[in-house]
Amino acid sequence: MTRKKKRLAVIGGGLAFLGLAAALTFYALGQRTSYFYMPGDLVAAELTPGQRIRLGGLVEKGTIERGQGTNVSFQVTDHENSVKVAYNGILPDLFREDQGVVTEGTFGTDGVFVADSVLAKHDENYMPREVADGLKAKGVWQEED
């Protein structure tokens, strides 16, 4: 084998290795993605059972129900549609009615969204970007001056 052919073989092997590494990385990331939905978007969404999603909106007034221990249920709304959420865990300190929230989890067989994480608004000036954009698109949420 000439020197030029050896060099081309090493370069080709390196490119093949990098291509395989990139393909495996994209495959692994694709398995872990969670798509963001507002309650109104779920009507048209084609979700597979067990598919992880992020559900965002506002905590609907009067729907927070605390069960035994750390079990809690509430509804997430975009003021047009609502989705019941069940969560078992400690809620963020600033979790309350009519505040922005993003939950991550899957839908149960009974149609209730079973969340394994809940993120709430941080302070008076912050709302998760996805939630704010979704509410702005529906004309429900307006920025304060």
C-alpha cells in the first residue's frame, strides 16, 4: 500500500467513525425529546401511548386538589381547553392558581396527564417562554407594562 492510500484509508476510517458517532447521538437524542403542547394543541396532536410530552399553560382556578401525602391534582388551561394533571411529589414554592406552569410526563389510560415534574413561574416578571408564546398566540396573555 502506498503512502497516499494509507492516508486516504485513515481519513476514510475517521470520517466513518465520526458519522457513526453522530448517527448514534442523534438517535439517542431523538428518543429523549419531549414536545411542548398547550391544552388546545392536544386535540389535533397524534400522541402515541407512553409518549413523553411537556404540557404548559396556566393552573386553572379552583382545581387544585390535594390528596394523601404528596399527591396533588389540578387542571392546566389555556382559557379554551383544560387538561387534568396528576402529580405525586413536592410542588414548587410558587405553584398557585392562575400562574404559568410547565409539566412533563405522559397520559394515563384514563386520559389524565401523569406528570413526573412540575415547573412553576419564578417571580412576578417571569413566565416560561413556551407558555407565554402559546398564550400570546391565542390572545389570552398580555404583557404588563
